[in-house]
Amino acid sequence: MNTEARNDAILQLTPVGVVRSPITTPMLTAGESDLTLNERMDRIREYHRRVKETVSRLEIFPQWIELLDGIEGFSHILVLYWPHLIDPARRNLKTVHPMGRKDLPRQGIFATCSPARPNPVLVSAVPLAGRKDNTLEVKGLEAVDGSPIIDIKPYSKSYLRAENLRVPAWMDRIHRELEDD
């Protein structure tokens, strides 16, 4: 078995659908050297509450409709999507302040959930509210309207379980700050 990595490998992604969402602007913008939070810090908690209640439609292209067979049996799905509004020139960031917050230490891009990545594939686990033909209705997806959908997977806690989960203090702080009362 050849385990040598190839830098010249050709990857091809084919969008399987598009996100239709009332969210029209991303929460974060990638600048030349860091991320910028597009919401005031005192409004981030409210923004996250609104996103949790936001209903989005995942319009799957007609040629892929058969791939949805059986998806209704799952309460949650994983949506992999492409943050299409990120300027490709901004995908060269190496380190950022998480969520653009200067009060948090810089981290390598792979240690964050930043959309400004070499390959900006984002993933969200969301409740599946329903299906009608080639359209899935989900709640809580933070994807911007028009984001290409790369893939959909069923969420299964036994398959995706992480034992003894550990996160750094800065991420734990963000999660605590965003928790509901």
C-alpha cells in the first residue's frame, strides 16, 4: 500500500444542492490577517439564538433526489457546505483570533471552526424538520443563502460518538458565553 501523500492529487467536488436561508451575510469575514466579527459582541448571543430557530431549506438538485431515500428516518443530519462568500484570496490565513475576538489567543486555522480555511468545507449537525420531494427543511443551520451543499449525511450518535471530549479553555469560554439562560 502506498502511503505517500501526493500534492498533485486532483480533487473535484460536485455540489448536490443549494442552501435557501434567510441568513444573507456571514457572521465572520476573513480579512488580510485575521477574522472580523460582523456582529457586535453584545449581540452575538442573540444572533446565535436566532440562528437556532432559523428554518432553512436544502434544495437538492433533481439528479440527486434518489440519494435522499430514507433520510426522513433520521431526526438530525450533517450538512457539509461551502462558504461561497469567502474570498479565495483570504483562504491563506494561518492563524486567527477565534471568532475574530482579540481577547482570545491566536490559534491555527485547523484548531478553529473558521470558514477561512485552505478548503473551506463547513459542517453542521442540524435537526431535520421535514422533506418534500427534493427539499429538506432544517433548523439552526448557519449557512448563508446560496451556499453550495457538498454532502448530506445522517447523524448517528453511535457512529459519531466522541469519548472523553476535551476542548481548550478559550473554546469552552465561547460555548459558555453562548449558552441560553
